[in-house]
Amino acid sequence: IAIALLLVLPSCKKDSIEPNLPTMTLKPDNVMGKTAQHVDVTLTIYAPYGIKSLEISKTINLVSSGGVTMGTPVSTGNNTFTFVYTYTYQHDEVNKLVGINFRLTDDKGTAVEKDLTVNTEASGAQKIYTNHWKLTSKLWETRNPIEENLQDCEKDDAYTFNADSTMSINYGATGCLFDGFNIYDKWTLSEDETTFTWVYHSVFDPTKITVETFQVKSLTTDKLVMEVALDLSAFGLSKNELFLLTFETR
């Protein structure tokens, strides 16, 4: 028994955990967001022997991307440190497996790692600017009964909304009477994706600028439904005529 104890005790001492090894926690370690949004994650570090380096690397679908960058943790006393990492969700990472690896090495050469999993969804704006659109319905809601107001000359119109917020309309072969009287300059979608706006000016007077604001009712990768209130008092109607517009991808 005595001989057995002598053999076991050194083995237990050898296998005991070194209390001064570095440790690292990451919160959160799994994030989800829409393109162009930002997220902050926090590394909390315990490193009794100090920090030699904090390497940050990225993989997309398990393939290395972008090389290695260095982080600079901030000391919070008692051998503890924090590092806040800000990530912007990328439009070309939608529905891809994205991982961010944090590798900390202390001054004795001991390393510890943590991984952040990033899930990116297409933002409403990305859904809009990655497609070409046509107007398929224009319901006049304040009419009694509600009526379809989409004209035949509008059915071949093609709407292009660019990523830089510029926009254009191709009126096709069968133009309406007033097509081309306005030049469309810009479109925007609110951050909460509930309000769509486009801006245009008169081709005859560039200083005459009009801003139309739409309430987004639904937005998918192939359909955009919005409501707008138009002032038609100049035509003997009300200042608040409601139209429900449906755009579909071409």
C-alpha cells in the first residue's frame, strides 16, 4: 500500500492544473444580425504572466479570410484584462458560416483560444438593391370601393435601386403621359425597415424637389409592399389619398 501511494502521489501532483494558466471568456459567443449592422462582443481575460499577443483571425465556410490582426486588451487590475471587439455584418456573408478566432498568448508562451460564430441575414436594404423591380399593383385604398389604379403604360416600368442610394426608372416601350418629367435622385430605407423614402426633382426646375415617404407593409427577397399618402387636392381630391403599391422582382 505504501509503495502504491508513493507512486500515485507524484502522478497526481504532475497532473494538477497550473493555477496561473491564462483563461478567457467571450460574451456573447454567437451573434446574429443584418448586413451593415454592428455588434460588440467582450473578451474577459485572466493572465497572471501578462499578455504577449492577442491574434484575431476569420474564416468563411471554414476557409481562412483576411489574415491575422492584433488586438490590444485593456488592463482592469489583478491580472485581468478586457477587449471589446466590434464586428460589422457583411453583405457577402449572408447565409455563410463565419467564425472569428481569438488566440491569446501570455509572456510564457501559453496560449488559449475562443471562437465567435457570426450569422448574417440580408438587411431590407440589401434585399432591395440586389434586385430589379417592377410595379405590379397600385391599389387606391381611399376609393369606395377600393380599385386597382395601375395603368397599362406602367406595367413595363423597371425600377433600379442601387447600393449607393441612387435610383432610376426605365419607363419601357409604352410610356405614360408624364413619364420623364421627374428625375429620381435617391432612395433610403429607415434602420427599422418600416419607412421607405425616395426623392425626385422636376426636369424643368431642378430646385423643385419632392420627397415621398412610404410605409413598408412587407419586404421579402421577391416582393415589396408599401403604402403612400398623396396630395391630390389639385385634381379636386383630398390631400391624403392612400395607395398601396406592390413591387415584385423582375
